[in-house]
Amino acid sequence: MSYTILIVDDSWESREVVASLLNTAEEYNIVMAENGQEAMRKLGSQSFDLVITDISMPVMDGLELLDHLIKEMPSIPVITYTGFGDLFGIRALERGAEDCIFKPFDARDFKLRVAKALKYSNLRKYQDLLEQKNEELRLLSVTDQLTQLYNRHFMQDALKREFARARRYRVKLSCLLVDIDHFKQINDKYGHLQGDSVLREMAALIRNTTREVDIACRYGGEEFLVLLPETDRRGAECTADRLRRGVETIPVFRVDSSELLTDLKISISIGISAYPDPRIRKEVDLVALADEALYLAKKQGRNCFIVA
């Protein structure tokens, strides 16, 4: 495996000494910088596995460089070296250096410390990759793949959490249950791929209409559920009306084409419930009341919202 190491020292002779110690290992790609500022520029333009820096330098010394790296690039290990005794070494270790080496160098000890730091660097990369993959898997487990909203499984947990918070702290919580009107007719006339496109457009509208703290999910088929924390009935009505009016302006293009389907008109019906309400004693009651209101909205003629 090839490693890229940045050597930072204002002395050309010292840089060459360090490089000569490392060049016995062919897998090391050596890059050099004269001070901390030049090092930061190079760190911003390419990837490094290890930084080896002198502590005493003009412009930006090794401790300043170390502070920047710990703050901005904490995954890159830093080895410092100095010829000014233990005090500088202790300061470097206290500020986050992986190791500190004292001049004059012992070649064997130096190479062992570098190998140890690179092993740490490699482990950190695998750890970061593992954390990234775990986060991707977590998002997949709670996300509806078609609409990229949360799925129903996530919403069940979020509903319990938000309802418990609303009840404990006596704050308001509203729920919208949104249904696309005559969605089956859209699928029958234009095909299921076009229907999927409508669902994605509807999800995008919900994301753009609601707040960051609101929680939206695809509840099932053409239904969407939106939780509105710390929102009363009036606020829920305003959100529902924005959604109802917004969906009427959604431009729907034929799948795999730039052709605008001018004859495809979309509307939605919305049921609203709001806590506190004597009928709502647990989280499922919040959704049940919104579902009852949605039924009344459809019965009333669709393209409207009803508050339970």
C-alpha cells in the first residue's frame, strides 16, 4: 500500500534528512513544505496519510499547523519533532500530536514511529468509511426509496416521540394526512411510471412547503403524513392550504420526455388533527382523527382540507 507523507520544515537540510530516512521504504510518496502556511495549501490540494513537521519555523510554526490540522483535518495524524527539549514535545502531545520525536534522530526508532502513525491513519480511514456506510444503511432503512421522504416505519417511532414530547411539555402538535385525488386514474391513464413521477413531485412539494423541524413520510400508496411540532390548528390549516394551492401549480412532464402534460391536473385532499384535544389520548388517536377528517374531505368533493 502506498502512503503520501508531508514533511514540513524551514530547513532544506532537515527536510532532506527526514526524506532520506523514509525513502528506504518505496511505498512512501514524499511531499515537502517550508512552513505551516505552505503545508496548509498543499493539504488543501491533495490527500495525505501523515504530516511530519518541525515545531520551530517562521511564518507558521509546527504547533500552529498542528492546531489547524486538529480542527480542520482531525483524521490526519501528525508527528512533530524538535531539537529544543521536552517542553515543546509535551506541548505538541497536549495539543493532539500523534507523536513527538527529538533530534538527533535514531533512524530505526524514527521509522518505527512513522509506521505506527501510518497504521493509525489507515485504521481511521477504515473507521470513517465504516461510519459512512453505516449512516447510508441507516438512511436506507428509514427512507422511502421512491420519494426520499421518511418511510412509515420511521414515522411510527417519530410519532411516539413527538407525541410524548407534546404531552410532557404541554406543547401543540398537529398532523396532516394528505391523499392525491383520483390517483388510480392517473396510473390507469398515464401508466405507473408517470404515477411514480407524480409521487416524487408531491414529495418535493411537501419538502419545500414544510419547515425543517416538520416530519414528513410516505404513509402508504399515494398518502403522505406530515407531523407539525409546536403547531396549533390554525398553523396546520395554513400549511395545508399552501400544499393544496401548491400542488395545483406542479408542472408534470411525461416520463423520459420534456413534454408537459397540460391535461393532467393534480389535486389533494387533506385531513387535519391537532393536539391538545380531549379525543386524543395517545399517538394513534392523532392519526385516526386525521384519517377521519381526510375521509370527510374526500366525501365533500376532494381538493380541500378538513379539520377533525
